[in-house]
Amino acid sequence: MAKKDWKCGGGGAGAGAVYGLGFIGALIYFIQHAATFWLGVYGILKALVWPALLIYEALKFFRM
């Protein structure tokens, strides 16, 4: 059986790094501003989905 030669350019690596840094920044921000434990848990969940919230607000702002 012949060995498959995978040729991937790795073009998505930069996006993963940006998302990772954004996640860490959002996590720190939301946890610092949490007044209770459950708001901290809610902040962790918000940090996971911040790109979706950002796009939603941008589309709402531009009325698309």
C-alpha cells in the first residue's frame, strides 16, 4: 500500500493563534469583571464564543 503524501500549507495556523490570544484576553477581561462565582462561569462561556458575538454585533451595527 502506497504512503499518502499530504501537502498542507498550514494557512489556518495564524487564525488559530489570533483566536487563542483573543480567547485568553476575553477570559481575563470577563473574569476580572465578574462579581460572583457564577458570573465568572458565565464569563468563561462568553470568552469561548466571543467571535460569534463580535460578528453578530457588527452585522447588527451595519444593518446587514
